Amino acid sequence: MEARKPISLLKSADSHAETWPDEPDRFKEMHVDPFLMWCVKQGSSDISIQSDRPVYNEISGHLYPGTFRNLDAEDMATFLTRIYGPEALARLASGMDLDVSYEIRPDRYSRMRFRVNITAILSKGRDGAQITMRTLPSDPPTMDDLKIEQEIRDFWAPRQGMVVITGATGSGKSTLLAAGNRLLLERPEGCGKMLTYEAPIEYTYDGVQSPRSLVSQTEIPRHLPDFAAGVRNALRRKPEIILVGEARDRETISSAIEAAQTGHAVYTTTHTMGVANTVQRMLSTYDMSEREERAIALMETLRLIVTQALAPRIGGGRCGVREWMRFPDDVREKLMDMEFTEWPNEIQRMVPSYGQTMARSAEIFYENGEIDRRHYLLLSSSTGS
């Protein structure tokens, strides 16, 4: 068998300048963190590590090789073990995809964080894997960074009740929630005890100055099995604020409603588009026999729904386009006097008076020259507004 040539000898004048200059002949666990740190320093927003391919860095929307050679099964096993743990291959073989966070601490004062998805794939006729790592800022953004409308900020901090952030996968819901958390933490009076339950933890708040606040972050399923268990756990810990990463099933929604009814401010997300659709989707998780009772409980606790979509910004980058509606006492009372089956149409009529439709928000971005006509038209019809 021909001896394997050192990487340094394989490289030539035609090699990609973007590849890691310290690339080893074989990746060991000690190489993973220095390599990922190098990728981040190159400006990579997403790092794709895939069987039988080079590692790719996404920089300003384009893919660039980060390694000169393709990764083989042994290399992939090293990355999987380092990033997830020794049980990664077994879990992938059982048909699961894995969502985790990964953190590197170059020194005691700094950290690099990644949101990670690991999915089994077929590569060259054999089972392989793809690891997708999204680099996360060290500190959460501010509401100013995201250009969040003032009306949303004004109603972001109810004394008790539920705030729901909605949108498709990848629409920036977690980032918006993180900015909202930072808003609460940076108030002069702080926010008391905040408990978050996330899958995975994306942003941390170590760098946010808030001497009158205490933040405790729990990762699902690393620390607790699911979001519903998280809410049950929260009710035993006397918090002021509870963040539930996703309300996607009946048990979690019921637990979140219960927490809001018992005097807490609850923040959560759902995968829906539009204010009216969000209420309808949350109620559809219940059996018909209990839907009316749950509808009243949900409406008693709702304070604000924000739907966000991301659109390409003319000139580069993306902008968050939002529909929102606040639910003051008079709105909740009017809706609770109606049959809950009539709520979607009535809420749709109320949005312009108590918030802003996606169509109007998209129109503002289009008139300001921030998005093109095609995305303006897509967003105008995306929520039924």
C-alpha cells in the first residue's frame, strides 16, 4: 500500500488560500478547536463538515474550502466525538438528527459558541454524516441592532402573560428573543430571576451588565427531557420570567399557559406565519372536546404576538420584516365574548388597529429601498394579511 503523503507535500501553488495552514494528515481531537477557531477568524458564518468532502466555510454567502483534503470516516468520527460525544454515531444510526451547542474557551475571558446540527447522510454508497455549525456572536444583539419597531419594545415586558414569537425555521426567532432578553436585563431595575429552556442554548448573557438580574439557562434535552418538563421545573424555582424555546405540542402549550396564569411573564416561539394563524395553530393541538376551554385560557394570557420573516436586503445582508399585534384587556374581552372559531377572522381584522400587518411592514421596507419588489410581494401574501 502506498504511504500516505504529508499534507504539506500535497499542497501546491494551486491550493486554495482559504485552507487551514496547520491542517494535519489525520484529525485528532486536539486539532478540532484550533481549526474551528481559525474558521471563525476567516469570517465564516457557517462551517459544514461532511464525510468524503473538504470542510467548507460560508463567508458572505459563498462556500470556500477550509481543508485541502476530503475528510474520511476516521476524521468524521473525531469531529463527532469532540463536538457531541462518543454516542454520536449510535444516535445517528438510530435515525436521529442531533441539535446541540458547542463552545470553545480560548482563555478565561473569551468564548466562541456554535449552534450545531448533525445529520446522517449517504456518501459514496456508505453511511456518513454532515455537521453544520452556525457561529454565534459572543453577546446577544440589542433591539437597536435588529431595528425592532418601538411599539414591539413598548409591549415586550408585561408584568405577567405570554409573548409569542413566530416564524419559519431560520427566521431569526431565537435572535429576536435574545435581544428581548437583553432589553429586560439592561433595564435599570433589571428583571429579577430569568429561567430559559432552549434546544440548544444559542446566546449567553455573561457579558450583559445587569446586577439586579439572575439568568439561569437550561438546555433541552441535555439538562431536562423536554420543554414541558422545563416549565414544570420553572414553577418550582420562583422566577419572574420564563423563556420556553418552542411551544410545539399540547403539553408544552398547556404548561406555558399555566405559568402565565400563575403570575409569570412567559416567552416562547412557534413555527407559524401570522398573528391569527398562531392562535389557530396553538389551539389545534387540543382535542375538540377541550379546545374551547383551552382557548379561553390562552386568550386570558396572551399579551403580544410577533411574526418575523427574513428577506434579502438590497446591497447585502438580511432584514427582519415583522407582523405584530398586542392584546390589551379590551381586545381579550371582546374575543372571549365571541365563539373561539370566529377568532382568526376577527384577529386578522384587528391587526392594523393593534399592531401592524406583514403587508404593511413589507411595504415600508420596499418604499425605503431595502427589499426588492419580488420579496415585497411574497411577504405581502405570506400571512394572509
